[in-house]
Amino acid sequence: MVCKDENCPFHGSLKLTKRSLTGVVDSAKMRRTVNVKRELRVLLKKYERFAKRYSSIKAHNPDCIGAKEGEIVTITACRPLSKSKHFVVVSKKQDKTEEA
């Protein structure tokens, strides 16, 4: 399949910055957009333990990568593509269910 996406970092003209993050694709229902969920560990000082918190980031999903729900992906910051999209999917590593 040939990628004709203008906002593809490999086949288009989109420039990337240094900031890259890793997370799991939570939702891939939007056209060329995925919702990436990241797990954060927050220290609760009172109880001397860590708590899990989650953040979700919308990222552009180029046609050549085509990440689906449950896959572990690497996203990299870029210029704002829309009101809430400031990241693009650069690579997908593996399915989360295969990891366990």
C-alpha cells in the first residue's frame, strides 16, 4: 500500500521534534487518529506508595503504519495538526496481548 498522507513523517513533509513517548492504543475509531493511553505512577506521600494514573493523548495515525487498538506504539511530537493533535505515530512495537 502506498502512503499518500501529507502528514506522514516518512512519506510526507511533516517534521518531528525530539520528544517521543510510548503508550497503548486505547481507541482507533477516528479517521487517521488514535487515542494513546499512558500510565503514570504518582507518589502518595501520606501512604508512602505509588498510585496509577492515566493520561490520554490524541495522535495522527498515518496510513502506512495503521495502528489498531491494543498495540504498543511510539509517538513523537510535531507541529499542531488540529485542535487536540500534537503527536504522530512513528512506530508500532507489538500487540499488548502477545506481551503477557
